[in-house]
Amino acid sequence: MKIAHEIDAMQQNILRMGARVDTALRKTLTALELHDYELAAEVIREDSLIDALQAKIEDQCTRIISTSQPDPSDLRQLLVGIKLSSSLERTGDHARHLARRARVVTDPLFVDALPLIRRMAEIDTEMLHDSLTAYVQRDPEEACAIAARDDEIDELNSQLSKLLIGIMQAHPETIEKGIELMMVNRFLERLGDHVTNICEWIVFATRNEHVELNA
């Protein structure tokens, strides 16, 4: 019972970390839409709280492994806990990077890019939220379905890249801001990849098999 209690405590911290990352992404989306630089600064400051939770989860998993001799099933849950916390930490980093670029999207020449950026960010946040639900419910089928949504992000990534390149070619004075927006595009695309990784680990946790989703 002791190890089950400890694993449950670790998983609760995974959910707390996921909730913080989800909040960071939603705040970042609002900051980008409303040009709210104070909110963007808040996201940047609060990234340290996400990092602290990752360290706590890793410490919990290490302590359980070293003191409780977990069986293969428990060991798998601990491995997944470490992997999920790593993916969530990287997702939080991308939210911070996006927040730092909140001022860039204000240039009127890039107004047509905003709906694409908004839609990518919305899909990212929806995927993250739903993946945490799949983790709690131990639902590998739902995890696979969530990962499949990354195709839409990839398509939007391609559309946005073409749009930004066209704007920079037509207006060379926008190249510096255009490159910053290309980075925003890249961060949003990578967010989908990180959630896909989370979904792969959910499948591993429940089925004990490694899968490569949305390859």
C-alpha cells in the first residue's frame, strides 16, 4: 500500500504540473491576442514553478525506485512519470518563449498571420488538456486520437511559413519581425510534438508497448 500511495502522490504532482502548463499556454494565447505584455511577463515569471514541480516529481520517482523495490508495473508508472514531467517542462518552456514574443505580432503587415497563430495555439492547448484527461483515465485509445490532431498543427505550420515568407519577400523591412514570427510558428509546432510524446507514454503506461504516434 505504501508504494501505491507514493505513486499516487507522484501522479497528482504530474496533474498539478500539467494544469500549470495548461494555464501558461492559455495565458500566452491571451497575451498574444490582446497584446497584454503584463500577462506575458507573468507567464515568464511563473515558469520557475513548473520547473520546481518537475524537480519534485523526479525526486519522488528516484526515491521510490531506490527505497521501495517497485514491481515491473509500478516501475513502468515511475518511468512514465519522469518522461511526462520532462515533456511538460519543455512545453512550459515553449509557452515562455512565446510569451517573450508577444510584442512581435502587433505589426499590421502580419495581421493575416494572427488567425493561423491563434488556431495552432488553440489546438495545442486542447491537445494538452485532453492528454492529461487521458492520463488520469488510463485511456490509450483517446491518447492515440489526441496525437492524430497534430496533423492539423503541421498543416497550419506549413501555411503560416508560406505566408510569413511571402510577407518578408514583399516587404524586406519586416524580415526581423518575420523571423521572430517564424520562431513563434516553430514553437507552436513543437508543442504539438511534445503532446504527441505525452500520448505515446500514456500508451506505454497502459499497454506496456512503445508506439510512435503520428509519425
